Amino acid sequence: MNINYNKIVNLDKLHDELVKANLVNPADYFGADYFVAKDDADITEINGLIEKHNPSPIPQPKNELEILKETVDTLVLSNLGVL
């Protein structure tokens, strides 16, 4: 069964949420604006998940430079007695 929706979504994030809920197969995603539900998937559960989906981007992990800067900033502030 194809799942179509009329809501702005973050496709990759929504797909991950549907897979985590065991409603779609991970391999049945082609980056299109629909998903293929498992045969035994509950459409009410799918619609509920889509309805509460937050389309904001997934935060990217900090890179090494950002981590290093935060560490240096923390050390400087602690040496100054601010922390």
C-alpha cells in the first residue's frame, strides 16, 4: 500500500520514523513523496505518525573543530574563574 500525504515533511526523517515504528521496510524508500507500507501496517498508526511528524532538519553532529573550540572556551573560562 502506498502512503501519500498532504503535509510538508522531512522525507528522510519521516522515513526513519516509519521504519522505527516498523510500518515500512527500509529498502522500500526511493526518496519520492510517498512510502510503501508493510502489508500488515495499521493506516491509523501511519496517519498519526505523519500528523505528529516534525519536519525540522535533523541536527548535524559537531565536527572536531567545533568540539575543540568549545573545549578551549570552557578551559579558558574555568581558568578565569567564570565557570
